Amino acid sequence: MAQPTFETLGYAVEDGVAVVTLNRPDKLNAFNTQMMKDLIAVFDVTDADDAVRAVIVTGAGRAFCAGADLSAGGDTFDYDSRGGEALAARQRDGVQRDGGGLLTLRIFDSLKPVISACNGAAVGVGVTMQLAMDIRLASTDARYGFVFARRGLNPEAASSWFLPRLVGVQTALEWCYTGRIFPAQEAFERGLVRSLHAPEDLLPAARALAREIADNTAPVSVALTRQLIWRMAGASHPMVAHMADSRGIQARGKSGDAREGVTSFLEKRPPHYPDRVSTDLPDIWAQWETPTFR
């Protein structure tokens, strides 16, 4: 598959691992309408490419993403006033939607694992976009800030759903109430990030984790696992999980992947899974379990 190009992103695939790089380093990778559209589009690309087994998201230069691009001044977040592209890009079903939320909902639906490699400042949408990613690694140079209350705003990007699930209600409220910038060490201690790395070791660590997934697991099973874990975070009863699990086991148990997984284990050799996410992903969700407002 030809490598796509994006106005605000770098994109490269090597040995099954896609690296998405926020690429506005002169603006500290500030998030604008074009970056929103590019990021949503890049997850369409990774989902459709069976060669991609895992996705890493990082930033170019010294920041991951310093938040929203504030070049429009006081009207930055007044999309009705700004109109034009900013307004049109966020319209869904007649509702003016939050751009960060459109992105995190797209990441939520990703069929591939998403690893954040936070290399520097991650403020506002720069941190809330990472909440929908599966595993977050951070450079010791990284710092974070849920600064919305200091800008006269409320948390966005569906972070009121994601953040308490990751760090608990108390920490989520403290970080959002104060809007303060805090270091990577605090993010690690409170569970926002999985591990801290020297700047030069960050991407190698993210790649090693991605390789562990790509080299040893069935891609369709990983896609189902991602959907199960995320969707069950909001389920009202374990029976919902049991119903989805059961449909999944029924479908996967007779797959070529399951036969290969068992056979390769018994033969003590690396597996070669035949199934593909693009063609063999079973639908294990009852219609009433699948949200349609994205």
C-alpha cells in the first residue's frame, strides 16, 4: 500500500508498526482543524491496512502537542463566530461538535492498538487525545495540563468519560479544577502513563512494545480485545461482557487463527495467523450495543 501524506502529520510504516508524528514543530504541534481532519483520516488508513499491526503516536520537535492553536485569539473556540471551515468541519447531524471529541471517538473505534509516545508538552487537547489511546509512554521531559478552566472552558474530547477511568475521580477533578501543569513523574505516579523513559529511549521503548504485539498475537483477536475492553468500561452489568465474549469465542474458535494458535504452541514454533482484520473481523455486538452517533 502506498504511503499516504498528510498536511500536519508524518506517517511511516515499518515491519507492521505505523508511526504517526504530529508535525507542526514551529507551532509546538498545536491542534487546528487540519490536524483534526488528518488525525481522523490516519486512523481510517491504519484500520484499512492489514500490514499495520500497531500504531504509535508522537510529536515532532520539543512538544507532543501544546493544545489548541490560539492564533484566532479570543474567538478561537467560538466556532459560530468564526464560521467557514472551522464550523463546517465540526458539524455532525446538525450539532456543533467538539473537534477533540470527534478525534477521540475515532481513536476509540480503532481496530489497531494505539500507543502514545509523549515526547514533550501535552496540554489541553494535547493530553485529552491521548486518553483514548491504549498505552501511554512518556519522556521524562513530558509535562501535562488539563488547562480548560484557566481558559474559561470545560474539559473536552470526551475526557470526562476517559480520565476518571484512568486515574480515578479525585485526581481527575484535581487536575481539571486547578488546570495546573504537572510533570511526567506525577503523571506516572497517578496512573496516567505506563512508564517513563529518557528522551532518546522513548520511541525505541514504544517500538519494542508494538513489536511484542505485532510478532506474537493474532490481529483479529487484538482488534476484538480492544473493542471488548474499551466498550465494557461503560457496561452496566457483566452479562453484557459475557454475551459479547461468547459471540466472540464462538466465531474465533472455528477460525484459522485459533487452529494456528494452538498448533504453533504445540509445535513450539512462531505462529503465522491467516485471518485479516479487513475481511475476518466478526460482528459480536448486538445492534443495541453499538453507538451510532459519531
